[in-house]
Amino acid sequence: MQSNLEDNLYFIAIIPENKVSNDISKEKESFSDAYHSKYGLKTMPHITIIPPFKCSHLIIEQVIKRLSNINYKNSSFDIHLKDYKHFNESVIFIDVIRNNIIDELVQQLKDSLKNLITISSGRYHPHITIAFRDVSQSIFKKAWKKYRNKKYTASFPVNSIYLLKHIDQRWQILEKFDLGKHKTIT
């Protein structure tokens, strides 16, 4: 068994297509410039499917094998984004309009990976974070005056999910898994 010092941090996500991703990145930069909040810039725009988890190199190889072999129920689907919301007074995000397909995908991944990794059992709320962690209560109050009435809509197709790894204090794509393309890895 490897020690925790050898474990790495990973998560599984949906990443919007380039145009939507670029628009959201610009919004993150605008928020950072206006409110001096930098943590939101450390992650590319994404919708978390499986939250961050730690595991060894040996376990992540098994995770990759499972993700490659899952026969995904849907080969693609659309995500619809609408307006801004918040968690507590510390996270501002773009809301994802809930649909059964994303819930099924989350459950399918949890079922497939549950005996390999520890997966948070918290309530799942799909979203794309704009700002978090370094948003003080005073910054939140100022920012929320602007964002509570600010409109945003976008849609994008989802054809893949991504495994990301925390490297050099940033999240980087480790693997891409196409939905509906069942691969057998031996």
C-alpha cells in the first residue's frame, strides 16, 4: 500500500466546447480583476461529475481502464447553462439546467468506481464555478449585487468526459473518454 505522500489528486468532469469555455474564462478573469479573487482562475471551466479524490498511480490506472470500458448509456447530450447562483456566501457559479441524462451519467460513474475510490456522498448540483475560496463575505456581498441579476445563457454538446490531475497547483487534463465509444483495454 502506498503512503498518502505518493497519492495524487484527480477528478472527473465535463469541459465545455471552446466558445463557451472561452466566454466563461473571460467572465472568471473579469471577476478576478474586479474583486481580486484568483482561485477561480486556477481551474478551466468545467462541470464536476466526480469530485476530487486521492489515489495512487496503480489505482488511477484501474480507474482509467474502467472509464475506458464503461458502456455509456448516452453517446452525447446537451448541457444548458442559465444565469448565476451561489453556494453560501463564498462561491459564485453559472447554473446548469438539471436533466436526467447528467444525473444518470453521475450515477453510472459512481457505480463503476465505488470500489476503487472514495466518492463524496454529498448532494450533487452541477454548475460551473466563477469564483470560490478567496471570496470573503464583503467581496461576496459586492459581487452578488452585480451577479444576482446578471443574465447568462449558453448550450453545448457533451460528447466526452475528462479525467483531470492536479499538477503544479493547477488542474490538467490527463485523459479524455468519448461517450458512446466503448473501448476494450486489456
